Amino acid sequence: MSHSSKAHGSTPRHDAPHDASASALTVLQCGCGMPSEASGERRAVAVDPDAKARNVKRLRRIEGQVRGLQKMVEEDRYCADILTQISSVHEALRSVGRELMRNHLRHCASAAIRSGPDDAEPMYDEIIDLMYKHSR
């Protein structure tokens, strides 16, 4: 599940046709599992822009925390203090992972499962693998 912070595709599309009763949430789409023509990377079916903004903000904060950890190690800070900060970084990364898993299940997995058994079976395997990898 590789999501990029770059825009998905050249033209944003909405998850459902727009009408007056539609939700205010705009979800950007592109082809799930389909390589981008330019880079060959797989892309999400849809990405909630608010979730994306939260994840980018969290990841920038985590980046700062990791730089802080590096400085603590360079300065020979107390081991228990460093380990406490490492736990904080782990939890922050788990938070991003939960948000990405939710998006993946809501959009990418749902689309694959709805499309039929040829796409559903590999998606079931992918979900199981993700659950095992991220439950540690």
C-alpha cells in the first residue's frame, strides 16, 4: 500500500456524482492497483483530502521527533528518555497506519471486492497480510 503525497492523477474525480444532497466531502480518485503512466507506482482508488492532510501533518511531526531522537543519541541522553521518545514515535506511526488502513478498506479494498472474484481474492490475501504485518 504505497500512497504518495503528490496529487493522484492529473484530473481529480469525485467518488459519486455531485448533487445538492451529496456530502460536502470531496474524495479524489485514481485507479487502484493500476500503475500510474508516469511512474509505474500503484495508486489509491480514493483519498479523503482531510485524512491526507492529517497524515501529512502527522508525518512531518514524526520527522521532527526522529530528528530529536537523533540529537538525543548524539548528546548521550539518558537511555530511558530516548526509549520513551521512541515509543511516542511508534504510536504516532501506528496512528498514520490506522488512517491509511481505513482509507484502504473503504476505497481500494471495497472497489476490488465489488469488481468480482478475480480482483477480490488477491485483495483478501493483501488485507490478511496487512493485518498480520501491522498487528505486531
